[in-house]
Amino acid sequence: MLRIWAPAKLNLTLEVLGRRGDGYHEIRSVVAKLALADLVYVETGLGGLDVRCDHPGVPSGPGNLAYSAALKYFEQLGCGPGARIVISKKIPVAAGLGGGSSDAAAVLRALNAAYGNPLTMDRLQDIAAQVGSDVPLFLAGPLVLVEGRGERLSDLPGATRRNVLLIHPGGWLSTGVVYRRSDGLPLINPSSQAVAAAMARKDERAVRQNLGNALEAAACDCHPAIGRLLASLRRAGYTAHLTGSGPCCYVWDADPSVVRHVSEMARVHGWCVLVTHTLE
Ligand code: ATP
């Protein structure tokens, strides 16, 4: 039995560069992995495929992204499926933190390790891209530039430990709905290049100034509690942004006094907060 951590992700930038012919959106994003992680148990050498998840909002069985990943892995290997997978969720679901995609990538890594690494990283990346747009990035490093529909990855320098305060306003959002809503709205793209360069030279001020997410207006339109949350945090003087398509938001590099103050605000407003940090 293998036990593997499946980390959450944080979009430091998210640029939406247009809709492609295949219906997907062309994006560019600087993504950092977080210490917040699901726990995935993988047992091989059994007949059939059994996937269970302990979260009531996440399907067990074929509806789980980890199931699709395992099925495609065994297809590539050219043998019938043989694994039992148990997922213990710690990452908030449908929040913009990429939990399902990370579980799927963790399963690909675990199965490949269990079988003695028969598939190259390129083959694993191909399978990952078939499972979902966000899956490949979870096979890359702790800080990565993601382009295309999520399949073009470049590891970035400057991944160091930074405190991150996650603030969830409640509810959930479908990624597809937010992208579709963004088609009708003016987009304000942040500069991934500026954030990547600032991370590389460890220029905290420049990182903070260039964080941003082009989906913010669309996500706020779909789920107005996000707009209220971001406005409250910004009025209080914090640099707060949306991760992915939301509804989870974050304050970057939050020191203990910020954590205390935002936690007090959260009690008043009914938000959930989680303290975590980026991976080195
Ligand atoms: P992204 O930012 O990649 O779109 P997200 O963080 O917003 O992802 P997830 O937590 O990955 O969202 O869940 C999205 C949907 O996928 C959920 O509605 C859930 O039912 C389904 N799902 C399938 N497998 C999983 C899994 N292993 N963990 C979480 N959700 C899963």
C-alpha cells in the first residue's frame, strides 16, 4: 500500500487569452503548490478498480477523477485494471484549489512507482492531459508556468516557503460556468511574466503588486459573496485575490497578525479560513 500526498494549488496569476476552436480557453498562469494536501492510498496487485472518497460531495467510483486516471494508466500499460484507491479529502472541494486534479496526478505517480516506473514522465503527462486540463501541472515542480489549455508547463525558479491564508466565502463554483461567464465580460489580465520574474529575484513587493486573476469579475458575477469578501479584505488593507475560478480567495505572505485579524473578520462574516504555505 502506497500513501501519497496530493497538494492543493494556488494561482498567483491567471490570464485568459481567448477561446480556442476546441471550446477550451487559452490561459497563462503562475501556479504554486501548497502544503494543504489530500491523502491518497493506493494498493495494487488486486483485480478490478475500486476508488473511494471520504467526502460526501465527491463521488466514489467512476465519477472520481482518480478513477479516470487509474483506468487510463492501466490502458497505457496494456493490462486490465488492478488497484484499490482511498482518498482522504483535506482540500476544500470545487473551490479553485485543484483537489480533484491533484488526486488524479497522485494516482498516476503512485501507480507508476508501484509498477517500477514503466511509463516516462512524457507519457504520464499525456495521460494527465486526457484526464483534465489541471492534472498535468500536478506532475510538475512546486512553482510552474502553465500555458495552452494547461498542457504546456515550465518549471519556474524561486519556489520558497510563503505563508498563505485561504479564505472561503462558502458555496461552490463550477469552473466551466465561470469561464463561460468570462466570455461576455471585459478581462483584466495580470502579468504572469512580472510575477515569475519577481519570484525568481525574491522581490516580495513586486510579487504582491502583480498578483491577479482575470476570472475575478466573472466569479463575482456568478457568486456575489466573493466580491463582498474581496472588498472587505481590500478595505482592511490586504492584498487579496481569487484562486482558479474560485470561490476560494487568499492573502499572500500573511504574517500571524494578519491571520489573527482576518480570522476575526471571518467569524463575523461566516467565512472559513485555512492557514497553509507554499512548497519549496
Ligand atoms: P479546478 O480549479 O481544477 O477546476 P476545483 O478545485 O475548483 O478544481 P475540485 O475540488 O477538483 O474543484 O472538484 C471539482 C468537481 O470534481 C467536484 O464537483 C467533484 O464532484 C468532482 N471530483 C471528482 N473527483 C474528485 C476528487 N478526487 N476530489 C474532488 N473533486 C472531485
